Amino acid sequence: IQHMRKDFETVFELNKTMNVSIALRRIFADSFRCCICQSTPIKPPIIYSRCCKTILGCQTCVDTWYRRDGDDNMNKGCPKCRAERAYTETTVVKGLDELIEAIDMLLNRQLE
């Protein structure tokens, strides 16, 4: 995670003097989009799924997904890959809040 953070910091420093391509903005947006609410970027904390090895989305959305039928249905499938009993395969990703904030600033600034 430290290497990722440093690489992104370098990209964002470069972005202060140049525009980021539409393709790169799309990669950032797609990589950090909540698969439930479609928010870009995801609102921290972020939930990662080991069953499909991807970022699922915002913790609030993922928790709501698994509890949406009015009970604690933790046996429900993954919202992305539909693997059975996927809740036990999720984990909170910590330490990316600044990265998500930087991506948000990058995406919003480029839209201006």
C-alpha cells in the first residue's frame, strides 16, 4: 500500500502541471467505483472481497447489501461475483482514505 500511495502521489504531483487523459481518469473511476451505489470514488472505509479479489465498495453500501431483506442474512451472495456466503470473504481496507480523497479531487478537477 505504501508503494501505491507513493506512485499515486507522483501522478497527482504531475497532474498539477498537466491534464490527466480521459483514459486514465476512466481507469481511476472504474477501479474505485462502488459496485452497489455506483459512487465514484468510493466513500471510505472501503470493502474488499477475497472471493472475487476486487474492491466491492463503500462499507455502508456493502453492509446494507447483506442486511437489506430486514434480517442479518450473512449467507447472501457477493454483490459482484455472486459467490455464496460471501460476507465472510469481505474485509475493510484501511489506509487508503487519502488516496481516495486525491482521486476524488483529480476526477472533480478534471470535470471543471
